[in-house]
Amino acid sequence: MCPTHYLVVATTGVALPSAREAVLRLSTLGIVSVVTLVATGIINILMLVGSVAALVGTDYGRLLLVKIALFLVMLAIAGVNRLLLTPQRALALEASVPSQNARAEGYTICANGDRGQN
């Protein structure tokens, strides 16, 4: 990413969106997708299974319950990532942001093709 990003900034003066901004946008899209999945899943349960007795009394219903349990585990992991790990990572990144001079030196180094290789 270094050469592309820095060359775009050097030639146009416009920075590409940061990885953090891209992740936040994709995260919002992910939340909308999960809500849509839950809504359509509920509709499918009502249409295909029909009753709670059928949900626990048939092989299909029990398999569906296992699938729902796995989905809830996935949501729990995503929630921990979104609510705990992402803010911690953002704070760590903010603490390690290079100064403007270091950034300008990075632009110059990448634009000249020197990536620290000897």
C-alpha cells in the first residue's frame, strides 16, 4: 500500500481513506447485513417450521436450532471485536501515530522508491 498511497497523495494532494475509515464503513455494512439475515431467518422459521413443537420435535428443527446457536456464537465474537477490541486498537494506533515530519519523510522515501531495503 505504501507506494500507491504515497504516490496518490504526492501527485493529487488527496489522501486515500485510511484503513480505519474503511473498516468502520465495512463494519456498518456488516451490521446491516446481519440485521437483514436475522429478519429473513425469522420469516423463514415461521414459514418453514410453523410451530415451536416442530422446531424441537423434528430433525430439521433441531438442526436449525444448532445453526441458530452457532450464529449466536458468531454474533458474540463479533460483538466483542466491535465493542472491546476495536476501540482498544484505535487507542493504540492513535498513540503510535507518527509526527507530520515523519509522515513527510515517508512520502519522500516511498516516492523515490527507497523502501528501506539495502
